[in-house]
Amino acid sequence: MSLANKISIFRVLLVPALIACFVYYHPTREWLRYLALGIFLVGMASDAADGFLARRQNQQTELGTLLDPIADKTLILAALISCSVVRELPAALRIPAWFNLVVISRDALVTVGSVVLFAFKGKWHVRPSRLGKWATFLQMLVIPVVLLGLPVKLPVIIIAACFTMLSAITYVRVGIRALS
């Protein structure tokens, strides 16, 4: 197994620790918020590292192509959902549920679309679009902005939601073309 794939697996293994920080968070245990932020940032840095290593060492594998986006989405969704449902978090540190709905809907659409394309066309791999990469980056950016309580929370969430919806439209168009 390549080092890049091991790093992706490490990122998935960060998810329980991240969720535990939110589950046990209380205003009297404020350090857990910062630990969650640190875990999330380590996960995002490992995302950059595994992609760099896979390309640099020419170790891009089918497993890595599947594992990397799963690791990304698992970590991002765990953080987003936790920032929405943990009641102990102050309002300034919460993510609105509608944003999670936008992100989950886009991801579900891409997943279902991939299954449909596979069913009709055989082997199919959804290549991330530039817009999709920007959407994912902005989704990642939402987490530190929220956990640090920065006053730009709402504009960043709105911009991330817009990019997420635009990337969904792009993926639908690519899927329709592939079916034609």
C-alpha cells in the first residue's frame, strides 16, 4: 500500500477523535473546540500531503482515487454536522442546517449519478472538476472560520454553498453528456 493511501486512511481514522471532541464539548471544556480545530487542520494538511505524494512519487492508484474523496467527505461532513447538532456549542459556533443539506445533497447527487453512469456505461470514474475542488476547499474553510468564531462566518458559508450548488450543476451536465 502506498504512503499516500496510508495517509488517506489516517484521515479517516481522525473522524472518531473529531466527533468525540464535539460530543464532549462544553463551554467549561473550551479546549475541546481547539482540539477539534487542530484535528480538522491536521486532516486537511494530510489531504494536501497525500495528493502531493501520490503525484510526486507516481503512486496514483485506483484505491487512492476512491479512498481520498471518501476520507475528505467523511472528515468534512463529520465536522459540519457536529457544528450543527451539538447543543452545547454557542450560536456563533454553529453551522446552519441548510448548509449541511446543500453539501449532503450535492454529494448524494454525485454518488447516485456515478452509480447510474456505472450501470449504463460500465466503468466510470467521476473526475473532480475545478469548480468541485473549489467547492470542497470552501467547505473545508467553513470549519476553521466557524470554530474560531470569525465574524465572516455567514459570507463564507454562503459563498461555499453557491460553489457547492454550481459544482452540482456542473456534475449533472457532465453526467448527462456521458450518458448521451
